Amino acid sequence: MKKQGLYRKHINTINRKFNLLVGVFMVCIMVFFFLFSTYIENKSYQEELATKADNTITLMKESFSVPIWNYDLQTINSIGHSLLEDDEIVGLKITEFDIEALLYEDYKEDDGYEKVVKKEDIIYKDEIIAEIEISLTTKLAKIHMKDYIRNSMIFVLFIFLAIVIVLRIIARYITKPIIELSAVSKRIASGELFLRANIDSNDEISELGKEFNSMADNLVSKIDEARYLSSHDKLTGLYNRLKLEENYSKLREEQYPIALLICDINGLKLANEIYGHEFGDHVIKTLSQILLSFRTKERSVYRWGGDEFILGVQNCGYNEIGKLKERLEDRCKEEKFDKAGYPILNVTFGYSIMESSDVLLNDAIREATELMSRKKLLESRSIHSSIIEYLKSTLSERSKETYEHAERLFELSELIANELELSEDEMNQLKLFSSLHDLGKIAIRDSILLKPGPLSDEEWVEMKKHSEIGYRLALSSPELAIIAELILCHHERWDGKGYPQNLEGEAIPLLARILSIADAYDAMTVDRVYRKKLTKEDAIEEIKRGLGSQFDPKIGKIFIDKVKHIEI
């Protein structure tokens, strides 16, 4: 309240100073205007008197058509008075040589006014015959100026009062609110974020004040959001890495030993590739919710990286953290997803113990990460099998290609592989390749993938993308990276007219050339929705026709020789 009172006092002081300065300025303007207008009016009246004298003399000169002595004084007076019906002309005198005719003079020295005298020669037949003298008084001019000054002062006073009223209105409805807005904005900038402008009116200034307050509210909201995001993960709402480091820098000795349980989601990159990042985010949030269900006063959950989380536990030793890890593993295995074929939540754990504050946080995390990596290595075969079985299941579900098809492909390919005396490692690759060569079809639309008839040109363009899609999916999984290049090339042709890279001849990997022949033969000898299967003999003839163009001629001859004598 005290601060608010000082703030109001400050606003009122500024407002009074502003009004005073504006008032003094306006008074100076009005005084200048009054003096200047009086000077102009007086000068104008003097010029008017002089003009009137000139005009009168001109008229007098035009009245005398003969020398003046031919007129009697009565006639001259008559002429003068007929021309001088003006209160400002107080004297008119005509002198001809020694004759002086005073028409009239109505000027008294004690009137207190000045007399203006104007003289001019009368010329007759190029000779000066007389002189006209006219006298004018400034009496009426003085009276006129007094009236003008009085009226001007009344007008100036009226204008002054009007200006004062306008200034009060401006101060009340414009100046004061603007000064208040300025002062409030400065205080908000200095850190008083919850201060707001209080403008009590119903005009544009009030609307400006409302918009200003709304802007200030948004600013506070953004600052709060920024503060939140500086310590929390946006996706899961968990504490982030910075918050972990901050919290552990404030730990007290009595809170030790500290256990750090680190966990990593297996196959997340593959899930992102197959189902999109939205599903990957769903998997991350699922694990975060599981971890949060184990949070207590002494347990804190953090998102350490993309697919890594840390559960920190105070006053916890190896025995307690081991049991907690087992409970978490069991809970993760219970989690199911709504995606067909997607396996249970596969997570690998590792942990370490910080016995005292002498142990650095990064060292403890490194120890837990190394334990987790060693466990991943030991479990790699199991993880590998799980991912491969999941992909086979998903591929079968999406493309309707059965396990039997994969088995037939390997058996056909094996005929060639044995003849070429491939190594055991190559045979293992060939078997995996036979199962997942069409991996990219997982991402092809059902309307194309399951179409009962031939594909249109546009549909073929999309279908051909499955080789590249499968290549990217295989690269995203360490377990499948070894066959990624084979998946990319399994639709290349010996003559270079295949896709997607138009490779030619032996530039195509050997295993891809082998599978190309086996896949073509199996496709021809199995019934399709849109056609009947071919006989073995007809299929072999088709293979023969493709040697040197679609198929490697050497491998094709080996396949034909072998397949003739077996039943598959």
C-alpha cells in the first residue's frame, strides 16, 4: 500500500508539472498574439487615416475648376463641408498667395489627442495656384483602439479559460493515463511482473490499458512457461537434465547414499520409423508414467536424453536398488501397445551408488550407463530376436506375405548359395534378408498393398518406394543394419533398368542378385488373386528369358539346374 501511494503521488506530481508548463506556454502565446494584433490594428488605422486625407485632398482639387479667387468664401465653405462629412477631419484650409481661406477648424488643444496634418499644392495650367491643408484627429482612433483592446482582452480571457478546460480534460483522460501506463511498464520491466495499469474510463485509452494488461499477463505466462521448461521436459513433464544437476548440487550428507537407476528404451528409433514419431512419443510417455508411479518423497524421476531416464533414490544401497529395478522390469513387461505386433515395452536398466558427496554425478551416471551397456550386450541376442520377430509379424500382417513365403525364398536362395559356397555369415544374412526383403511395405498404403488387381502408374511409383523405406528402417536398427544395403538393391536388374539406383551387373550385391531370382520364381509359382500360378516348366522358361536382362546369367543358370531336380 505504501508503494502504491508513492506511485500515485509520483503520477500527480508529473501531471501538475505538465499542466503548468503547458499553461505557461499558452499564456505566452496569447500575450504575443494580443500585442501583435494591437500593433497591426493601430498601424492599419493610421494607414486608413492617411488614405482618407489623400482621398479628401484629391476630391478638393477636383472641385476647383477655376482659380480660387473666383469663388467667394461662402461657396468655398459650401464645397468643403459637402466633402467633409467625417468626424475625423477637424480642419480644412486653402491658401492662395496671400489669401487664406479657412474652411473650418474643429480642433481644440485640450482634447488630449494628436492632430494629423496633410498638405498638398493645387496646380492649375502647370502652375501652383494654391495650397490645401487638411487636419485629421486621432481621437476616434484612440477610442477605437480602447474598444479593440477591451474586446481583445475579453476574447483572450475566454480563450485562456477554454484552454484550461481542454488541458484539464487532456490531463484527466489522456495525459494521466499515458503517464500511468509508462510508469507501470517501467516497473514491470524492473521486475514487478504482477503490477497492472488501473485506467477508469470507457474510451480508447481504456482499451489501450486493457491491451497493455493483457500483454503483461501473456508476458508473465510466457516467463512462467520458460521457467517451467528450463527445469522440465516438454513431452513428459518430468524433470530434465539441468534440474537433475541442480537438485544433486543441493543434497545434504544425511541423504546419502544416493542410487541412480538409468533406463533406456530398446528399438525406439525403429518404432519412430515404422509408426511415426507420434507413436514413439507415446512409448516415451508410457515409460515416464510407469516411472512416475514409483516416485516418492525420496525418489525423483528425470528424463536424461532422447530415450534415457534416470530414477534417483535417496538413502538407498545396492540391495534396495536391485529390488526396485526388478519391480520396474516386471512392470514394463506388463505394458501392451495398441499397434499390431508391437512388442512389450523393452527397457534395459543399469545403476550405480553415490556413497557420499565426494562422488561426482557425471561419474555415477557413467558407471550406471556402462553397466546398462554391458547388459544390453548380453541381452542382444534376445533383443535381436524380439525385434526381428516383431518385424516379421508386422510385415505378415500388413502385406499378407506369410512365414511360408520367407521359408520358400530361403530354400530357393540356398540352392544357389550352396553352389557358390557362401560363408556361414553370408548364409545367416541371406536367411534374414529372405524374411525382411520387403520390410518397406510396412509403410505402404493398404489400398495399394492389398489391391486385388494390377497397380496403376501412380500406384507403382509409390510401391517402388518400399525399397528405400525398408533401407531406412533397417539402418535405424543395429540388428538389421547389416542387410540394409541388400533391402535397397533387391529390385535392381542385371541390365541396369531396375530401381531405385539403376545399378548394373556386379554392382548389385551378390545376395540381392540371388534373392531376385528366387523371389521371381516363387511369385510365378504361387496363386495370386488376379492370376493363376505357373507350372514349374513355365516359370523356368520365364527365368531363362530374363537371363542377361533382369537376372544375373551365371546365377540364373545355377538356379535353373538346381530347381529342375527338386520339389518345393
